[in-house]
Amino acid sequence: MNTIETTDFDELYKNHMAQAERTKKEPEHWDKRAEKMAETCANPNDPYLIKFREMMDFTGAETLLDVGCGPGSISIHVADKFKQIIGIDYSTGMLTVAKRRAEQAGINHAQFITCSWEDSWDELPRCDIAVASRSTLVMDLKTALIKLNRQAKLRVYTTHTVSPTFVDQRIIRLLGREVPTLPTYIYAVNMLNQMGIHPRVDYIRSRNCQSNFNTLEQFIEGINFSVGPLSEDEIARLQKYYHQSIKNGVSLISPTRDWAMVSWDVVPESELLL
């Protein structure tokens, strides 16, 4: 009889990612989006960043590792709480923007390094706190969680999707598509539990960074990015939907998105159930 205790969530997650046909995007993909993400996802007044900071316990912490740091959204937002910050990302475009933003903010104790989830972290120093903000939809989640726990001395903070799709349900229905679902935070919670780590789970309702479309072209491009190549018929449907929504003062897609904050106190690797 199968029970939650006998379920291999590592294998289940990988199967789910395979069914979703999720593949790792090349660094160049994120390089092109770096400037836009700095505008939409790194605003210091963003409720997501404010809530993320409120949920962190900085007690006894002097150093921070920010994994998948992007344009430095978290690193720069909490920089005043640390003596040293290390941000890593595999997109050099993101790191360039993060460095520039840090310099503009007068932050000289932050270092940004080209490094991915899959690379060896042996050369990285262990830090008091490790964070992975909106960067956890990786191909091998269990290994990622173990690496975060190993690299931190005190605490780890990660955020994961709550909804199984990044695409607004209205758009899915409009296109008549079957959009594969993606793994949510539930996998991380269960993997950690099976490893002997009992995480805390909180929720952040934030502004949808992908909801800001100034033109029809941006809207079409954004949907194309999310669901893949669009047919001429689908583009025509989206054009009609766009103009009707603008005319009626209705948001094109949901203006908010929910994230799950999964955090825990570091457990020595010798005590993990691997």
C-alpha cells in the first residue's frame, strides 16, 4: 500500500518536470531579460521584497549567500543587515545589472559571481544565511535543497510557486491549450521532511512581475514566452482580448501572484536522512 511515507518525492518531482517538458533555459535567455527584471522585480517598494525581508531572522548573521540572485533583488534589499554578501547566478547579464545596482546604492560589501545550481560550490564560502528567491524551479530540487543546507551555517530561506502554472487561467482558456502543470512548493516541503528537516511555510502575495504590459506587442511577446510559439489564430484571439480588456479597464492577466516561503534552521549533514 502506497503512503506518503513510501513516496519518493525526489523521483516524483523529476517525473513531473519531465511531463511538463521543462528544460533549463540557457543563460542568454536571462541575459536579455535582466534590465526588464530589474525594473519589474527589484523595486524596493515591491510588497514581495518587503515581506521576504520581514520573514527573515537576521539574528547572529553577518554573511549572506543569494542563489540565483538575478539583478540583486534580495541581495540589495537586505544589504544593510550583513557585512558580506555573495550573489551567484549563471546569467552574466543579470550579474552585470546586479553589480551596477549595488554600486548605485553605495553597497561595497557585495560580490556577484557567475555560478549555477549545477556547478560545484566548493570554492564558495559558507555563509550564515542562504536564500533562493524565485529561483528554485530547478531540474534536481533535492540536490539543490541539500546544497543550500550545506552552504548555510544558520538558516535557509527559499520561495516556490503556489500555482502550478505561470499562465493566467483566462489566457489558457482563451487559447484552448492544455498547459502542463509545474511542481509547486509542496515538493520542497515533503523532500525536506523526508530528509529530517521540518521547514516553516509562510505565504507571500505579491505583484505579478509579468503583468506589466505597456503595448500589445509586449503582451503578445509575454504570452509567447510563457506558452511557446503562437499560431496566427492564437495571436488574433490575443489581439481581440487585449483591445477588449483595455477598452473595459480590465487587467490583462492577474495582477498578483502567490509564493510560498519555505525556510528552515540548518541541520548538520551528518544528521540528514539521505
